[in-house]
Amino acid sequence: MNCMVVESGKSRILVDCGLMFPNAEQALGVEVITPDFSYLQKAGRLDAVLLTHGHEDHVGALPYLLREFPQTPVYGTRFTLAVVKEKLAEHGIGASFNEVVPHRRAEVGEHLEFEPLQVPHSIPDAVGYALSTDAGLVVHTGDFKIDWSPVDGKLLDVRRFAELGEQGVACLLSDSTNAEREGTTPSEREVGESLVRICAGVRGRIVMAMFASNVHRVQSALRAAVAQNRKVVTLGRSMETNVRLALDLGYLQFPPDLFVDPEAAAHFPPRDLLILCTGAQGEPRSALARLALGEHPTVQLEPGDLVILSSSVIPGNERALANLIDHLVRRGCQVLSATSSAQLLHTSGHACQGEQRMMIDLIRPRTFVPIHGEYRMLAAHARLAEQAGARPLVAEDGDAVELRANEAASLRTQAVSVGRRYLDARGALADVGEVALRDRQLLAETGMLVCLCVLDHKSGEVVRGPELLGKGVAGLDESRLSRARQLSLEALAELSPAQRTDHGLVEEALRRGVRSAWSKSLEKRPMVMPVVIEM
Ligand SMILES: [Zn+2]
Ligand SMILES: [Zn+2]
């Protein structure tokens, strides 16, 4: 997740405020992971949040930040702010929004000037920022690629990046996602042309699954539909929302009456329909998952229908996606995915080495800091910068890059306390916490036994119990239960009368006794929760 603090003079701003989603198989009930903002709380002042674009890993944690810093002004481009407003409305939070436009300079905090820089990415209106700090110009690329024929015609602002390079840039922070890939990223337009070709001659319904925020891809899908005289149905909440936002802003071009409601879809012959939906990652509650299981109320897929998964698979989602494809094939659908098809069904929104090198050459920074990637990607990007003659500093979460005017930059490792907050509901305020997560992990692996015991408060003698109540424990039959009861009584008997008035010691003895009914070396011992009542 992306969340970078920039401090200059008395000003302190945040560039992006993203969240992460846990891996579905290890989620333990956690739905979102947000940054821990305690550094900002301690620092006590936040002048502004600058957003580069509307992807979740850049804006998703904004509702949580604004709960702690409600007055902070939020800066972003049109589409980014539209996405953010929608998100904040869901949380019932307002904010002071400020629309930014490439080339138009603005000021935040105590005279900290910034300028948005137009960059192509897989969502409309993505920008980088040039920040005029006390230590010189800092350029942050945001997520970018260099697409020479973008669907919306908005090119990388090469001239402006080159001008900034001429002025002298103290530090360039650049997107490292594809730093391990040679060459350049194919244009979004090529994907569009490929989709039009694939759709030609299909007799059944066409279903295209993609990231809903990739409005350029949605535009390409609409072109493919128009070319085949098909009507378009959007399915899934995020697809409907993003298409609505893009329509409101005039970011999609299409003839009138192209869209039809899902309720009306059943009245059209299969060859007249193109269905746009989310779920290309195998998400279990997505529209595509419901189509695959035949559970959608108005659209039923049949043999002869074509499903195009127009996205790459995020690592960790492979199994879920494979299951989804199985279900679709069972229904008789043909499925094309980026891994199985020779056609170009997807392209990345991030620069490969060729484009990253060009960015470094345009800016020629004094210091280069690779951002947005796992460590090996940052390291690969740093190597690339070194080859280009720049001086790289690889910073990880919590590290601080210190820039001084006319002096070499330095890295302070773990200068700032950073952490993650694990939230088990999107609207949650409380961190589940590492301890609770460990307990959940343990409960999932072993189950739990409650051991209830009533003791005489004077003598410490057992009045009732121990009684055992198990959930999710394997091998919990009557003989095991009575053995566990017996062993816990024996453990209690080892305590002296004085020790038996100590709650902590009694609980520990009960826990030890019950657990010893399971062989340590051969079985998984359940979590035991002793409950001691004195009478
Ligand atoms: Zn992005
Ligand atoms: Zn990103």
C-alpha cells in the first residue's frame, strides 16, 4: 500500500493513502489492511493529502485517515476525486476536496508548491507530482507507463518531465512494479484492437471481465460491442459504479441506447449481448462468479457463450480463478484468459525497464528512490538507475530519505514507526491486532476447549466440574473428555491449598491438565480457555 509522508520546512503532506487486501486463503476474517497513522498522530500536523490516482492501493485508506485527521484537504484529479467521493460517502465521511489539473501549480501547508504531471496508467486522470521542497525539486511519478497511443489520448507529459530535468531534480521517486521486465509495456490500444478481433464472429453472448476502474479497457469493450451490433449490460456493483462515474464525467464515448438493464438482458438473443463485469480474479462474490454458478437472477450463460478474462492474475488468486474457469467450462462456455490465449487480452498499467529508463533519463535526478514494488523490484529498479548514472537509495517501509540542498541525500533506516492495521470489516474502526490474529490462526488450526471449574473460595476444593465444552476440536469423544477431566483434576491436586486461591495458578493447572490429554508429539493440542468460578 502506498502512503508517503513528505516534510519540508514546517509543511507535512501525504502522497497517497492506500490499503491492501489480505490473501483470501489466509484472511482470518480480515477484510482490509490499512497503514498505521501513529507517526502522523505524534507529529501532530498534516497539511494535505495529494492523490496520484484512484486505485485502492493509493486511496483506499483515506476514510480511515480522515477519521483521525478530519480537516485535512484532499487533492486529486477529476476522476480520482470522483472515486474518492463515492468511497467516502459509503463511510458517511465528508472532506474538503480540491481538484488539481496538470500544469497548474498549487500551494499547500507553509508555501509547499506542487504541480501535477500527466501520466498514462490503467485508470483515467493519473498524475505524478513535482514538489518544490526546501531541498530542491522532488518528482514522484505515481503509477505510470509510457503509452504512445493511449485510448483517451492523454500521453505522458514528456515535455514537462524533460523541463523539470533541465531545472535540476533533487530526487526522483519512480514506479518499480515491472522493474524485472525488459522492454516496454504494450499499449492499451493494442488490447482494444485485439478484443474487437476476438469478438468478431462469436455467435453466443460475450462476457468480458476486467478491473472496473480500467475505464480505457471498458471503452475498448464498448467499441467491440458497437462493431458487432451488440447491446452492453454491466453487472456487479463496482462495474456499475465506475461506468456511471465515467459516464458522468464524459470519459466514455458510445452511441445512444448502447446500454441495457440486466433485467432486460433476457429479452435479447445471445448474439446481441456483451456483458461487462468484474470477477476476473476469481472473487467469490463477484458477478462473474454468480454467472459461472448459474446463480445470476437475469443472465444465464449457455454453451456457445464466450468469456474473456481481460486481466492478469494477482498472485494468490490462481486457485480461485481456476475453480471459476472450471465452472464456466462446465456450463459449456469457451474461456479466454491472458495465460491461455495467444491474443493480447490484457496489458499492464505499469512501465517496464525501457520506460523506467526513459523516465530516469528525462529527469536525471541527483538521487533516485525506487517505489511501489516488492524488495526485488526496488532492487532491480535501483540497478537500472545506476546504469543510467543516477545514485539510487533503496528505502523500505519506515525508512526516511533525507534531502539537503546541494548535498548528497542520505537514508535513515527505520526512522519512523510504521505498521499495519488489520480491520475485519470495511467500516471497522478497531484494529484486530496481531495477538487476536494469532489466536484466530490457532483456533482455525486446533479448535478450542472451554474448561469450567467451580472452587470453594476458602478451601480451594473443587465444588463442581471441571466441565469441558469443545468447538472444532478433533478426536473429542467421551473417553478423551473424561481423560481430560481426570488429568485436569490431577493437575489441580498438585497445587497446595494456598496456591489454589491464586486464580492464575489454577487456570494454568487446568490448561496444562486438559492439554495433556492430547499427545504433544502426535496430535494437535487444542487451545484451552479455563473459566474458574469461586463460591
Ligand atoms: Zn495504480
Ligand atoms: Zn499502485
